[in-house]
Amino acid sequence: KKVLFVIAAVLFVFVMVISSMGSQWITGLAPIKPGDTVVLDYTLYDAAGTPLLTTDSVLYEQMYSKGGSILYAKQLTMTANQSLKTAIYPIPVYIAENGGNYEEFALYNPEYNAISSALVGMRTNEKKKVSLTSGISMSKLFSSESLMAGNVNMSTLAVGDILAMGVSESSNATASNNSVTYIRLAEVTRITDSGAVIDFGYPSAEITVSSFKST
């Protein structure tokens, strides 16, 4: 009788806990479906595997304290397996060098779509590495004159340097005077006599599902 009483008490507590959680515990076990609204953490990496943008505050502090070029962003909310209809998805990012203000980072259409598609089948707290720009070149040759106009000193420029560039709705193009400007960290990959080749692409991202809501 004592054993039965203990089992009944445990079952009662278990039922009460499940009832207090409502349907959230079921959602946590179920995979993400197309159309679900997902909140995720993420980190974008360059070709060398160096993080350039992250929602991980610990990683951001570590990189920033070492003098690394990295941006800090808040969690991203998107619809699973839904393609972006614009060329750029603006993301508010923290700029320490700009008085701690936020500016808008340019997440390009192929990057957004790759992340959105990868969410399908994931579960809460699951982590995944996503290829963002497979087969897509985001490099561009800039003349010495255009770099100098953007306050980039060619004499001190070196391969591997990370530059904060202003971009417009046109993929891998710098912003014109009358266009909306977004920030993008880009890497110098080659230097020539006439200018420099700068890569705007981020080959991979690491995403983690924080939560999601089924449709």
C-alpha cells in the first residue's frame, strides 16, 4: 500500500507539472514545420571560420576584448521556409565604436533564405551549421579612387583586413549617395596595383532554435 501511495503521489505531481506547462512541452518535442514562427540565436562566419556577427554575448565580449572585428545582434525572428522578397533584410546591430548605438546590418537574400530553409525539422535548443553562399560569389574589385573616397587608405591596406562597408539593396554593391545604407563587414582578399578585391560573403552560420510557435 505504501508503494502504491508513493506511485500515485508521483503521478499526481507529474500531471500537475504537465498541466502547468500547457502545450509548450509538446511544442518543444515537435519539429519545426514550414510556416512556423521561429526565434533563433545565430553567428555568421567568414571563410576562415572567424565570427563576424553574433547574438552570443559571451562570444562577442571574447572577440571584442581581443580586438576582433565583430558585431552584436539581438535574436532573429523569422518564418520557417519562407523566402525573402527583398534583396536585404535589415538587422539592428550594436556598434561599440559608434557610441554604443545601433545600426542596420545587411543580411542578404540568399543568406536569409538558407537560414529559413534550414529551420524546418529542427527542435527547440537544437543547433545547426548552415551553408549560406554556396556557389555564390560576393567579391568585388574596388578601385583605389573609390576606396580613398570611402576613407580607406590603400597604403596601409593588407589582405585579411576587415572593413565596415556601406551597402545598398544591390547585392555586393556599395551604397550610393541617395540610397538607403546598411553596414556589412567585408574582407580584403587581394590587392592589385589599381585597387583591392573585397569579399562581402559569409560562407556559413551557426543557428540555435530558442523557441518557435506552430501555425
